[in-house]
Amino acid sequence: MRRAAKHAGKYILVLVMLVCFGHILAIGTELGSYGTSVVYYLKDTYSLDTVQNMRKNDEALENYLPFTATGSLDQQTFTNNDLGKSLTCTLTYIYGSSENLCTSTGELMEDDLNGCVLSTEAAWKLFGESSITGGILTYNEKNYYVRGVYEDTNAVVILPAETVFAKKPASNAGQAVPSGSGGDADYDAGTSSGSTGDGDASGIEAAFGRIVIKPGSELNGSSERTEYLQAFENRWGLTENKTDCLVYQRLAAFFMFLLPALILITVIFRGVEYLLRNRYRPFWLIAGIIGLAVMLTAFFVICQAKPSIPADMIPNTWSDFDFWGEKITTFKNSIQHILFIDKSEVELGYYRSLTSMVGYATAAVIMFFAVGRFFKPEKAEGLYGMMLAVCVTELIAVYLLHRSGVMIEGKRMMLYLWPYFVIGQFIFRKKDAKVDEKTVDRV
């Protein structure tokens, strides 16, 4: 009974490890789809005129990267007149596309002065659900149509800065409507801050504290991306105090390959140990080298990984000795921002995903060390039975992940890495076991 419980216990540990690993793969894949934004924290706040002039200047350049300037106002009141609900929360105003700022179900385009984007928390409090595209909320007597919702536990509403800080004439009496305008309809669409109700932004100038750039996926990790960003930074004096969200994706990749790396290191360690013990036995030495080469090849096939160095991590000339120092400083500053800076919407998505990955990775590594010592088959019969039980455990893990809505693209890693580990343990222990048996017989 105790032996059966011991066997069941080790496969339960494997199940927990695989479920954690599945979550890591799913979260890492999702985080990779966010793009690689760069957030610049402005020492001096920029006005709306300033960022508009920046955009006008940049659009004429070849190395132009669309940016979004953002700022916020606390304690602003929004209402849903249809449901009779109101919410006082943070207003994030932007100049540019919301796509640079957050990953949402729909995008607030730069020229859309009648749209808004809500966090899930704001959506639930104002509408009672999160699928509310096309819904209407009111701010300062102006209606805005919901273009999309993004994941956030804080209540936030994103609006275009041009309408939040539009100037409303003191009076319409006796004034002619400008030619080309649409009368009252055009007037209402461009005025949002002249009312004296709660949450009024009249009398306040737009103050942008951050600028966000999201280079296209074709530039991610490329030297051209670095050149474009450096040109933008030099043009506007933004070389300091920034967070390149590429660091989030690289940290995510680290956690995605942490467990596979531990498995590979363990197998290589066992293989090298085997070669050292049999260094005076030519046949077993050659067999061990071949086996180790096969195991290394199998690992990279399973993980579908191609060892490479990102282009932006390679200096243009090997004599550029300051390159690595600058990279280390940039990475250090990025980590400090990740840990301590009050994060904008664009970073919260990365940060929450990364913290989840850290938790799952910690649990998976603990399970690996806890269960690894139980998987040391000595004979072929034990290997076959162990592999069968492992396959059943893996199928259960995939089923549980699927039922919980976790979509895994790296199923090959999920299904083959632990059998790879068990086979590696078996290959590099079998000869030692035979040698030990012969020694015992002679004695």
C-alpha cells in the first residue's frame, strides 16, 4: 500500500509540474503577441500642441515610428445613462492610437474623437459585462462609443485628448457657425470640457507624462528597430528614463525555457559523468559520445529552438567596448522600472503576465527537483512501465489545461520533454548498473 502511494505521489507531482509548465507556455505565447513597446517617461510634461508638432515633424521622416502620448486625470466621473450607472475613476487621455498603449478587443484610432476604450473593471462597473463594444458612456455631457476593452483590475477609461481638452466657447448667442461646420452636431463632437459638472477638465491644459512607441513586429529584435528608436530619442532628447518592453519578452522567454534548460543540463551532466567514468573503455566512450549527441539533437528538435543571438545584442564593431556596458545599464534600468515605476496601461499587461509566469515557474522548478530523483529506471522493463504512466499523466495534464481554457501552442515541449528526461536518465545509468553488477559478482 505504501509503495503504491509512493508511485501515485510521484506522478501527481509530475502532473502538477506539467500543468504549471503548460500555463508558462500559454502565458509566454500570449505575452509574445503584445509587441515590444517602448515607454518614455518625460522629465517635463508636454502639452497637446507639443506632441502634435512632434507628430507633424516625424511623419515627414523615413525612420518614422508612430507614437502615442498619454497622461491621466484622477477622480473623473463617467455615466451610463441607459443603465443609470456612474463611475468615478481614472481618465487616461491619449494623443495617438490606443493600440500602442494596451491590447484591447478594439482600437481607438488616432482620428477617432468619439470613441473610448475601457478597462475590464470599468466595463463591469458601468455596463455589468465586458463585451460592450458599441456601448455608450457619457463624460462632460458628451457621448463616447466603446471601441474596445482591455484587461485591467483598475477602473480606467481611455479617451482622446483632443476632445477632453477641447475649448468650449463661452456662449453661442449671436455667433455665426463657421463655414463648413455641421452646426450643433459638429460643435458637440468637438467640445467636452466646458461643462461645470463633476469630472470637468475645463481650465486644465493637457499634460502628457509618457510617450509610447510600439515598433512593428517586423522590427522586433532587429538592428533596424534599434536605429529607428535611437533616431527618435536623439531627435527629441529622450535618451534617458525609459522602459523597453522587449525586456519583458526576453524575461518571459527565459521562464519558458527554464524547465527545459534544467532538464537539458541534468541530462548533459549525467552524460558527461558517464563519459568520465568510461574514458578508458573505447567502445563505451564512443557509444556515450554518440548518445549525448543524439540527446542534444533531440532536445532542440523537441523544443523547436534555434540557438541565436538577437541582432540588437551584437555591436556593429567588435571594438565597440562601450556597447556591452550600455546594454547592461539599459537592462538594469529596465528592471528597476519593472519593479518600482508606477506602470502605465501598456506595461501592466506585460507585468501581470510576467508575474504569473514567475509563480508558475517557481512551482514547476520545485516539482522538478522533488520528482526528478524518483525517475531513475535501471532496467528496460521499468522504463517501459514508467513511460506508459508518464504518457497517461501528460494526457491528463493537457486535458485539465484545455478544460480551464489554457491554449498551448508548444504541445511538443509539453508532451516530449519529460519522456526525454526519463530516457536520458536511463541511457546514462544503464552501463553503470551493469558494471556495478559485475563487480558484486566478482566479490
